[in-house]
Amino acid sequence: MTETFLAFTRALRAAGVPVTQDRAHGFLQATAIVGAGDPVGTYAAGRATLCAGPDDLRRYDQVFEAWFGTAATLPMPQGPPPTASVTSTLPETEPQDGDGTGEGEGDVIRAQASELETLRHRDVADLDPAEQERVAALIARLRPRAPRRRTPRQDPWRRGRVDAHRTLRASLRHLGEPAGIHYRRRGERPRRVVWLIDVSGSMSSYADVLLRVAHRVGSTGRANGVFTMGTRLTDITRAMRHRDPDRALVAAGETVPDWSGGTRLGDDLQAFLRRHLGLARGAVVVIASDGWERGDTALLEEQTARLHRLAHRVVWVNPHRGKVGYEPLQRGIVAVLPHVDDFVAGHSLATYEDLVEVIARA
């Protein structure tokens, strides 16, 4: 429910209500006191905490009605009603007043939060099947960019160091006459991206979507390994090579023997580094887990530190990272944080879009 209220404050801001971060925080505190299931209390809490003046009240009423659809049961203030119901998913132009000039204090800004924008910030664990299908379609439209690495090989370029060999060969082709100067620079190649995704019981609500994100990155040829972690490490790279993401997830589900089981992250990382040390060297390693470790946290810390020394960058994705009130108190998270380069959220489509950018900039 917190995500819904935060999205509502963003819709108010888009409608012209100056909602600051402090006001949004006060609104969340007020709704927690009155109860999120009380529409009248929620309405009153929002008017008291989010509105700074009389002009904001009218805009607040219209956005609240468009967002929650419960304005008919709420005590609405006295005043001229809106000239039309809010039906557009985008902010509309201000309605004209009686003389057709479109100016005056009676102008009303009508807005309704975009359904897509709301879905982007919803927790994927709370989505119904239809919404999950929409999120899957949106993940398939992501445009990931590969992280780049420098190579010893020199490539032709417009400027940089003079390429004496190519310049001399060009001159010989002209019988020794001066020719254009050729340049070179160090080449770039895509860097490996390796995924280690926790599929234990505490991560079951997020594992499917995270595998879709990994498949989307891998479908462009930029991911070189996908593994699942639970009570054991499982290599699902071959299963994830199916072009169709649904078939890839079915094949992965048939390969993984410990889906929704326990979590032994330290043992899994140790197994990964023992069997796939070369794959981790110089790669961007993305670990998706909430950090609930049933095994030895000292082993987890030791293996994460070892991985950090081998990999180019370690990105840890925690589905609870972006939620209000979250603190990294789990033993596993406390153990690995000193050895992680990026600690990012992973509970909504918006956070997955951010994750793709973090990988691209690694």
C-alpha cells in the first residue's frame, strides 16, 4: 500500500501540487495512524499533509477521485464541481472559463496518474496474473547496453595515436607519395555479465522476474552465465538461451532442483568460484538475493570478498532495498556489504530499469 500512496503523491506533483519529500513522508505517517483501509481517513490525512493552500485543495480532490475512485463516499468541500470527469491518462490542458478565454481563477488542472507509471513502481510480488503479464512484456522491451572493457588490440580510429604501419602501407600504395595519416586506439569489447539468482523460498516472488531480466540481457548476447542459488548451485545458462523468455523460464524450472527451498549462499559462491573461476574473472557479477543465509555467514563473507577481488564489479540486487523502512540488518547482507560495489533495489519494473543502467555503466 505504501507504493500506491507514494505513486499518488507523484501524481499530485504532476498535477501542480507542490508535494515535497517531507510532506510525502508526513502523509505516509498519517495514513499509518488512521489506517490505510479507511478511505475517509486517507482523504483527510492527504488534505492535511499534502496541500499548502486553497488552490491545492481543488487539485487534490480531483486527483484523489481519479486515483482512488472513492470521492463519492468522502466529505468533499463546498465549491463549484469540476466541469468534466477525469478520463485521460495524461495531464490535459486547462479548461476554458465561461467567456472562452481559458483564463481566470476558476481554471482547474485535471490529471490522472498514468496506469503504466503506476505499474512501473508496483512491487512485483503484489501483482495479479494480468499485471505480471504486462510487466513481462515491458521487460521484453528493455534496451540493455553492454558494459565495455578495453583490449590490448589496436583498432583504426579517426584520431589518437598515429598508426605508422597503416600510414606506411598507404604511402607505398601511392608509390611513395605522401598519403593520409592513419590513427589507432585501443579497442573495446563487451564485458561478461554473470548472474547468480537466489531461488529460495524467501525469493520465490521475485525469482521469475529477475530471471526474465537476466534473459533480456542475455538475449542480446551480452550475458555469459546464469546460475541459480538455493541449497545448491545450478547452471541454467543453456536453458536461458531459448529466444522465447517463457520457454526459457520453463526450461530453467525443469533444470533447477531446489526451487523455493533453503538458502546456502556461502556454499553456492564457493562452488561457483571453484567451478567457474575463469568466468568470474573480469566480469560484472550480478547477485540477486535478500541475504537470508542459513549457512555460515563467515564463509559467505570470505567467498564474497574473493569474488570481489576477481570480478570487475559486484552488483547485489535486494528486492527489499527500495522499500520504505528497510534496513540492511540480515546477517548475510551485513557480511557482504563491505565487498559489494553496488547495492541496488530489485522489487519493481522501475528498479529493474535502473539495474540495467547500473550494469551498462559498470
